[in-house]
Amino acid sequence: MTLFDIIALLISLASLFGYINYRWLRLPSTVGLLMISLATSLALMLLHTLLPALTIVDQVRALLGGIDFNQALMRGMLAFLLFAGALHVDLEYFVRAKGTIATLATIGLFISTLMIGSLSWLLFNAVGLPISFLGCLVFGALISPTDPIAVMGTLKTLQAPKELEANIAGESLFNDGVAVVLFTGLVALLAATHGAPPDAASAHTATHVATHPATHAAAASAHAPTAVTPGALALLFLREAGGGALLGLVAGYVVYRLMLSIDEYRVEVMLTLALVMASYSLAGALHVSGPIAVVVAGIFIGNRGRAFAMSPTVADYVGKFWELIDEILNAILFVLIGIEVLVVAFSTTALAAGAVVILIVLLARLVSVALPIILIGLRARFPRGVIPILTWSGLRGGISVALALSLAPGPERNIILTSTYMVVLFSILVQGLTVERVLRRYLDG
């Protein structure tokens, strides 16, 4: 199938599943689409079991083999989805919550990675699954960040206080950048321990490694450090995060000045589209974080740009354009997550361990939220129930699946991918459906 055929098929499925959800199920869009696509995949697997001669699953797997989920998300959809989410961030509340957001996105993520890595290593080895401690830390790094795409989709259905919404949205928009840097270093270290060439142990830039999987580690950039050390990781993070933020600010300001000089919605909508694509591509060339660049640019345009450079007509068109982009790409993404179950090699032991991993991930999320909040609580005030709310609203989604799929083939990858998939499904289908109830319980009680 050609690229056009694949895109046509995905959009057709997303539209059909979206219609079914809106017409009969009435579930939140992300949850409904994932549930329907997952049910379709399971039905195909059952049909294949009953009538193996039809080779339906084999044909679908061959089709899915032509879709690089990692590339599709990390190099295709992510920039647009992050920018669309960042456009709606209220800068006033975001600045107020900056300390909490920064702490949760860094210290909280490191705590979660270490807890998940350690506990999952004990679990996997107890049930006889072959995986190293470093492999478990890699799993901890890719499953710890809350997915901004899933979280922002859920926030649309909630009417939480602005301060709380800023904490949830801000953390989800920034902690993926931190996680990818950590994931990068750990994958490089894992490659080194497996006897890969020296260049394969080099920590590549976060965006590049996330989009060019560990199987390509031997082609690591000459700009990367030659040894994976805590200091090297810290420098990599500062360059990635700081450089990405600076690039996003500069690019956002340039487009803001251009929009300030005209009042034509067609041109200004195209300027925002160019801002996303150019800044994300330039970030890759400069070896800085593309996700952070588009988030910063989106916050700048969504606040200062909307307030001073857009007429009400332009603001309305820009908002509706990005809302439509967000809906289309979200629909495709969650359909993809649902049908990707057909290519995951599940085993009974891995499934049983994955069920326990869900509890480990929830426990790690609770601890990684509670410790920073308790410390910050000495000088900041939070609404009632902030710890359980932040714990349960920390959804995982497509970014975790994409990073897991980027790992080199092998037994460790299969274990990590199975556990990742189970956590993501539980996160979206269970947490996504009940997070509003949890929010109401604490805010209305």
C-alpha cells in the first residue's frame, strides 16, 4: 500500500469509529476510539483463531508493518498535537505553578523511573522473565512521563480549577522532554553493556534518539558525548531543554511580530502551521528538544499572540483550525494504539507480570507526586486532594508505546512492550473514564 492508501485507511477507520462512539457509546473521544479499535483488533484475532485459513490477522500485521508507529508519532503527529495543546495553556496560572511543574517534571520523574525500574526488575526476575536491571530502568523511563496527548484530551472534559489544570497540563507538556533525555542515556548505556560499538553507547540528542530507535544507535551523532555518565546526561538535558525552550521562544516571537503587522486569518493560520513545522525540524538539526520548542512557541502564541497580534476573527480561525487538527490526529493516534495490539507478542507470563506492573506504575506515580508536593507544600498551597488527583490523572499514552517500539528487537523488548501496552490500555480505558469522578469527589466533597 502507498502512503496515501495507509493515511486514507486510518482516517476512514478513525471517522467510522468516531461516528460509532458519538452515535451510540458517547464515551470521551480518546477512550471511545481506543476501545472500539481494540475491540475490532480482538475480534480479528478471534476470527483468526476460528478460521485460520483466512489469514486475516497475518494480512493486517503485514499492513501494520508498513506503518512505523514511532516515526508516525514522534516525527509526524507529536509537534502538531503539542502545539495545539499548548495554545490553550493559560500563562498566568502556568507561571504561578512553574515551581510545581518543574519539580514534578524532573524530580518526580526521576523518582518514578527508579521505583518502576527497581520493582519491575524484582517482579520480572521472580517470574523468570529475562531482563536486566538497566532494561527495567529503560522501561521506567519510558512509562513514567504522563502523556500530554492523553492528558490534554481528558482535560477537555473536565472543569477543574485553573491552578490545578495548569499543574496537570504543564507537567504533561514538559515531562516527556525530560523522559526522552533519560531514556536516551539509558538506552545508550544498555547498548554499551551488551557489547555494542563505542558510538552505539553515545547518548544522542533526545529528539533524535526518540525518533531514530536504539537499533540505529551505531549511527549516533558526533555531537554526542562519548561516555554515558550522570554529568553527560545533565549536560545533554540542559542543552536539549534549554536550547529547545530558547528556540521556541525566538521562533514564537518572530511569528508574533509577523502576525502583529497584518490582519488576514488565512495568512496567520499558515504562519502558525509554519511555526510548528519549521521549529520542530530546526530543533532536530540543532540537536535541541523539538517537543519543548513547540510547547514554548504554542504558549507564547496562545497568550501574547492571541492578546496582541490577533483580531477576534483571526483568533477564532486559529483556534478552530488547531482544534480540528488536534481532533483528527488524536483520532488517528488512538485508532493506531488500538490496532497495534495485533503486532505485540503477548505471552501468558508477560501478561500476568504486566497486570502487576500496572500496580507498580500507580504506586510509583503516587510516591513521585506525593514527595515533591509535600516538600513544596511547606511554601505553597494546593487544593484538597491534589495528590490523588494528580496521581490518577497521570495518563500514559502513545509516547510510551512509541518509545517502547523504538527499542532493538529481543527478549527484553518484548517484555517491555507488553508491559507498556498493558499500562497504556489501563491508563486510558480505566483512569481516563474515572478521572472526572475522582476530581468531583475531592473538589465537590
